[in-house]
Amino acid sequence: MNPIVIKLGGAAGVSVAPVLADIANLVRAGYPIVLAHGTSAAADELAARVGHPCRQITSPSGHVSRYTDPETLELYVMAAAGGVNKNIVAALQQMGCNALGLSGVDGRLLLARRKAAVRAVEGGRQRIIRDDHTGQIEAVNGDLLTMLLASGYTPVIAPLALGLEGERLNVDGDRAAAMIAGAVNADALVILSNVPGLLADYPDESSLIRHVDPARLAAVEGLAQGRMKKKLLAAQEALERNVPTVVLADSRRAMPVAAALRGEGTVIGERVLSIENDRLQIKDLRLRIEDGALQTAEQVTR
Ligand code: ADP
């Protein structure tokens, strides 16, 4: 069975416990899950606490990222691989799920190239930043994840990567999750955040776009601002790596992973709601959860 990769957002307002409870249930039912997480709110909080507040970089194309100077990198590593990762692992362990926390630095899980010079737009003017420790992922050690899954562990991955010179780098969590999904041949990538999905008229939650044909992804890009742009980019990267379905969905509802898998959110790629086009595992998963109780795949497919 191919894994499902879940990205749990790190922004304020993301609801963590229901997502972890769903993951523990799926793992108990025999579904291999890889969880990648974000860190933004925890990193901001730590940075503010030590008096080194976070700054954002806006690229000329409008993508927003964290300005990771050497001091920010130290704090980011503490928040990502220390605080958030260990809290998630401990919570999953409390639910009986044998979670194993690691970052992209460990076991060469995520290898990235540091951008030596980053173009940023500030007050309408462009400038070059040279001490940013952010990277673009170039390789994923999918074998490590496959080995951990085969041994019954649920990998929980913090958004850090190993640079080409052995340095630690900040990487975008959504794009990391997309690369990971490609490397483990995931059946689906589920990106859970604090919004119902891609909104045509943000922040009006009733304007949710329910389905995006991958061929038309570029056409909806203009609707996304700020951080949502990264999620669409991640979706595109996952599809390019043969992940059939990407769902952008809400963490703040009951049974959020189950809801996302049955297509509640923005579904990019194969329509999980359409049984004809569905891949078997995802169809099974949907029916399993909808029935509330766990059933075997045979019961569902019969
Ligand atoms: P996370 O850390 O959970 O991944 P992000 O803050 O990175 O969350 O991304 C989600 C955010 O994207 C939303 O909270 C919202 O502020 C922003 N956003 C911008 N444009 C849109 C849009 N068109 N639809 C939905 N969200 C949007």
C-alpha cells in the first residue's frame, strides 16, 4: 500500500489534536502515513521571546518566506526540530501511534541548495539578501521513509534540510511535503491549514474552490495571496512527481484528515469524490471513515 503524506500547518489557528487523532486511527487501521509539519507560529513566538523578531522576505513574484539570518536559523531549528516536532511525536505516542521524529537534516532525508543571493522586494524596491539560510530541496531520501514505514514507525518530519556543505537550512514545509510525497509514491498529499482550502474570494470561506483540474492550476494562482501561493506551488510540484491527488483542507473541523480524503477542501488532481476515477486505496479510505467505525478493505470494496 502506498503512503499518504499529510502536511500539518504551523500557523496560528491550525488545530493540531484532531489531525493527530485521525492519523493515529489511520495508522491503527493499517494505512502508512508520513506527517510533515510547519513551524511558523512557534518560530515567531520563540523569536519574539528572545528579542529577535521574525522578518519576512517577499520575492519579486510575490512569494513570502521567513528571512533566515544565522540567529533566526538557530531559533528556527529549536522551534522546528525541538519544540513542534517533539510535541507532535509525544502526542501521537500518547495515542498509541509509534511516531518517530526527524528533520530533513537526519539521515540526509532532505538535501537542499542554499540560495546564496535572494531577491527581495521592500517598499516597492528590490534588494539582494546574502545571509539567508533558506534552501530549495533537490533530493529526498525516500528509502529511509520506506524503511521506517515498513518497520511500523510513523515518520514526523520537521521542515529543515541539509545543505550541500552540510549546513542546516530552513525549507518551506508545504514544498518539503510535496517532495516527500513524490519520493514515497504517495497516493495523496493532504495539506491541512487554518482555511477550508483555496478561496476564490479570500477570506470569504463560502467561496471555497472544490476542484481544480491540474491542467488549470496556473489559472487559479492569481486568487492566492501570501502563504497560499506556496501551497499551490507545492501542489504543482507534487503532481509533477506523479502524486495523483493533492487536497488543501481545513484542520479546524472534526475528523479533518478523513474529511480531506473524501474531498472536502480543494481537490487538485484525481477527484476523490468520483468513484469511477478514484484510486482504490483512497476510495477505501473514504468509505471506511464515513462509516464511523473501522471496516476492512474487503468489506468496503465488496
Ligand atoms: P500553514 O502554516 O497552516 O501552512 P499558512 O499561513 O502558510 O498556513 O497558509 C494559509 C494562509 O494562506 C491562510 O491563513 C490565509 O491567510 C492565506 N491565504 C491567502 N490567499 C488565500 C486564498 N485565496 N485562499 C485561502 N487562503 C489564503
